[in-house]
Amino acid sequence: MGDGNGAPAQGTPWTPPRLTVGGLVSGGRYELLEPHGGVAGQAFWRARDKRLGREVALTFVDPLPGEQPPGSATGVLDRTVALTRVYADGLARVLDVIRGRAGGIVVSEWVPGRSLAAAVGDPDPDSAVAAMWGLADAAARAADHGLILGLDSPDRIRVTEDGRALLAFPGVGGDADTRSDVRGLGVVLYTLLTGKWPGPLPEGSDLHEPLDGRPEGAPVDDDEVPLDPTVIGTGVPPDSAVLAMRSLDGTSVSSAATVRAMIDERVGGPVHASSRSGSSTARSSTAQFPAAQFSTAPSPAHPGSTPGLHRDGREPVTPPASHTEPHAASSDQPYTRTDEQPDEQTLRRRWQIMAGTSAAAVVVIALLSAWLLGALAGGGDETPLSQQLDAIERAAQASRSAASPEPEADSTEAAETEPTREAPSTPVTVSDVTSWQPTGSPGVAENSSSAPDVVDGDRSTSWSTDTYRNQFGDSGAAYKPGVGLMFSLDGEQEARQVVVYSDDDGVEFEVRAADSASPDSLDDTTLLGEGAIRDGSGTATIDDPEDSRYLIVWITRLGASGPEAYDASITEVELTR
């Protein structure tokens, strides 16, 4: 199917090759593992990429029944290739498109989780709207590029392990349009709310048997209109039902962007894999679809991985061992040992430091011993443990301070000591913040509408990157080298310190100066400093600041929010001089 060696003779009915579990396609590179359904002219399979040792999703595209190859298959492949311009949390990334004379194969990243049919076997109406955010965002971004997702079948949708609905088997048919995408969003939301699929299945669905089956059809009224979700579902929130029905009938919702905006209003903002909101409507999807309900088999993303190998199968590069010996010197200046003894003043300082350290150790040991004995004896001290430990630390600090030698007055040293530079304390005034990425970088600059939230003085608001399935960087697996926030300052100013606040430990960033608000590349910027998020914040100290009107906080490494998810959420950025 789709990968045939040639087209049949003119007039001969086209019959796609039979696909079977264990079969090899595309020159033996992909091994078919299990079927996941399909529609007319398309079949969906999970497969293993034998070259890279990873699992992928394959959409086999063939001419429609009665067509001579390649027929409509060429259009499907062309429209699906165009989706590589869209990077969104609700769309599996298209990795490759293999074309043949009779059709082709769309190769996409595999989405761990469950099929839509399996996920809605026991629907959770309270989490359904939050699960839809990424899919609505993908449809809206596609529409911005004049593209279509093609949300026509339950077989195309998978629900990730943290509860997000996602288009897993892209293949855009010729009858798809922006209106059908809006209706598709309503259909998927309706199914998540009720466990029922509203409306007929796409033509040709009966020719494909998905591994987990399909959701049952929704009951309809006398006019063949699906019944309201609140009628057939248990505990369906009325406003969620309204959103589903309005998207289905098209009378008041005409674009995917409107659906996304309505979801934003319902759940309080974008919902990504790392959502940390405590509200019931925007809570992490891990609570929405418990992980225990998913298969406990090893992660399907990288099966058969070998210890010591990268995920893409490359051997790790081991840096050469250093051969530099301590105190290495050139042959004409060999290292020689000196027997000079320290002077009396130096010896006295050493004894004072040793005495202070010993005193501090004795105090700490004594206090710890007293606390442990009290705890073991079950004494009546009800002082909280945190306060006891604070007391121990204060006593140790006091002991160290008492044992520290008094600095000796030395007029010569005092004269040579440089004055201490004051810590940056004056805020740098910011007039605007937008998201930024270099021209030609894949995807789009992310979530610019929420970028000003990082300077609003309120850490309950934030700007977030998209969620990625590979870390930022320059490797072939990385989708982007990074993403940034562009700060337009109120006139040229000098920033000496930048503090970035985030709950995502491990995020790394650079501070760069730019001559304009839209530089084409990083080469058009100047690196000023670097920082990393630890325990809620990261600081970049700029040793050589320069006057600039534009500063970029360029994120080079994302936080890990799951086994295959990376993102960053920035709550506040403080610039001082």
C-alpha cells in the first residue's frame, strides 16, 4: 500500500498491497507492529523504524477506490507535507513523506498513550475541555498558515499519557476544509465528554479494523442531530456541552481560533503537558487520565534501546581524556619543590582557622546529639524540626564568627583594595515584551500574547513555550535551537543583572543585546551573560554591560516535564542596573 514498485496497467482496477503485522515496508526500514484503523485511501499503523530503533506512526496513502494511481494520493501527501510548517502541542510531528508511483507513506512521531476509543471507555467529563487545548491550538495555527488538519476519524486521535488529545495520524483528504476542522474539534470534545462519537464515520472506515475498536455512535433526535452531551453523559458540565454542540452545528463557532479562545476562557489559559494549575478546570492532565490506566509496557518511543546510546541510535561522543599533569611545566623549566616555610603570621592565621572550624564542629555535634537523644527518648519537646535545625545552623554560624581571626590593619593592603561594586538594584524600565525566534527557525514565535506577563509583577501569571518531544539544541532530533523573549526597553539602558523566575528547574538561558526588535539571527545579537533555573529562579550577572534598547532572554534548554516532553514556563523576569 502506497509503497508499490509501480502502477497497474491502464484500466486494471487498483488494489492496495495487503499490510500484515511483521511486514516490512519502504525497503525494509519499517516493520509493521499493529493496525490503528483508517479511512478510504488511508491506513494507520504503528511501526518500528529499524534504522533508528524507534517507533513511528505510518499513514499509508493510496488512490481512492476506482482511481488510477496516483489519483488523489498526491494531493493528500502534498497537503500533509505542508503541516510540517505547523508545530503545536496537539499535532504529531511529520518526520518524513515517502512517495511512490501509486501513493506514499506519511511518517510521524509515535504518540505514547491510548487510542481515543480506549481513552473514552470510561469518560471523564471534567477534564475533557482541558484535554482539547492542544488540538484546538494546532487547528488554529494550521488555519493561520492557510492549512487544514483533517479531523475526520476517531482513529486519527490519540490521548497522551498525561491526558491531551492529539492528531496522531495526519493525512489531509481532499474534502477537508477549515469548517470541517472546527466540526472535528466539536466531535472529539463530544466524544471525550460522553464516550460516544457523534455522526457517521468517514467513508471506508469499515475496511480497516483498529486495534482498540471505535467509540459507539451517539444517539440522535428525530432530525438526526446528536443529543446534547448532558442528556446522554453522566456529570457533563453544561458549559462544556455548549462548547461541543456549538462547534458541531457551526451556527456560532466558525473558526478553530474561536474554539481555542473558548477553551482558554473555560480552563484559564493554555494547557500543556506541564500544566501546574491547581484549579479543577486547568489541572494537569495526569489527574484527568490516570497513568495506571495505560499499558505498563516499556515506553514505545524508543524500544530496544541500548545502554550508552543516544535515543536516535548514535553512539555518545566521549571527550578525550586530559593528559595535563598537575603543575606541568615545559622541559626547560622543570617543576622544583621549594622548602621555604610559611612565616609566623601565616602560621598563626592557620591555627586560628583550624581552631574555629573545630569549635563549630563541636557545637554542631553537641546540638545534634542533644536533638537525637531527645527524639529517641520521646521527650516532651514539641519544637518543630525545621526550627530546631535553624537553631543548630545559627549556633554554628555564631561559632564560626567568634573563631574567625580579626583582620589586621594594613594600610598598604587597604590602599590596594578596590572598592566593592554595589549590587544592581535599580529596575530597568521595559516598554514591551514579545516572543522571538530567528528568521528561518521552524514553527512560530510562541505565545506572544502572554509574553508581557513576565514583567507585570505578578508571579501567578506566566509565559510558556510550546511543549516539545525533544530537547532544544543543534542535534538532528531537535526541532529548534531555542526560543526567546524580546524586551523593548524604555530607551537605551544598561542591565547588569537579569533574574528569571520559573518552576521548571533545569531551564538554561542566555541574555543577549540586539540593535533592533527583530534581528534575523543570533549572529545579529551580542551575548552578555548566562543563567540556569535552580529552585525557582536563575540569575545572569552581566560583567560587561552595554547600553541597549533591546534585550533577549534566549532559552537554550527546556525543563523536562515528562518522559518525552520538554517546556518552560516563565513567571517573571527582573532586569536591574
